[in-house]
Amino acid sequence: MIQEPETTLVETAIDGDPESFTELCRRYYPAMVAIAHSLLGDRHLAEDAAQETFAKAAVKLPQLRQTNKFAGWLAAICRNEARDMARQQNGLRAANELSTKTAKSESGDSGDAIRQALKQLTEQAREVVYLRYYDGLSYEQISNVLGISEQAINGRLRRAKRKMADYLRCNGFEEV
């Protein structure tokens, strides 16, 4: 089966073809979950954000002027949606994190240390880490979604890994 080019799908979706929009959703859902997860830190909320992203994109799709920029446009909607959700969850999350941090710091959980190391990264670096390592996208796919060069992706990943390794070393994890 031949995969239809993205711009063709976007154009036919703009013209009202629901199957084309469904295919775009199928192609980009994992990447949108990864982007939202990098901002929210919660997989379930990230899935909600991704679904909301596609709902908003369906409404705003006729406003998209450059069909070849669909992935970047969709990623921007997703980032905004995740930020909105984070603001809504902020009060509840602050209380939960305080009790969770206390309990986990006593247990020495390495997963928590990695989550904390990820929080030390910039939003852009964390986003690339999630797309590459949590979602398994190639540099080319990340480049398409974020609209940046593969060299920029490589640089962000190298800096992110270095910063995470430094954080983990400073917090007692020697073999990083």
C-alpha cells in the first residue's frame, strides 16, 4: 500500500475529507503525545492533550495556509494545549509532588532521579528527548515534526544527555 504524501492529505482534509484527517491523526498521534508528555510529565494527561490537539486542529484546519507546515503547526497547538493543561493542574500537582518527592527521596528511586534530571532540561531539549527516546522517532521524523534541522536535533540531544548525566552524577548516580 502506497502512503499518501502529507500535503495531499492536508489539502483533502481541508476540503472536508474525514478519512484524510483520520490518517493525519494516526500518523502524528504518537509524536503529539510525546510532545505533551515532555511538558506535562504524565502520560495520561499527555494523551488527553494530544486528543484535544486534534480536536482543535480539526476546527482550525481551514485556517492553515501552508499545507507543507502541518506538522509544525500541529506541534504548536499541542504545546499550547499542554501548557494550558499544566496551568490547570498546577495547584493539584504541587500538593501531590511535595508528598511524592518526600516519599521517593527516602526510597532512592532511580526512575524519580531520571524524571528530576529531565526537569532540569529546557523545554526544547526535553521535547527532543521525549520524541527520540520515549516515542522512538528518527532524527528525520523529529525534524519534520518540530521544523528544525537534524543537526539541531543532534546538538540538543547531546547537550541534554550531558546535562542529565551531570545532574545524576551530582545526585549520587556514578554510572551514567
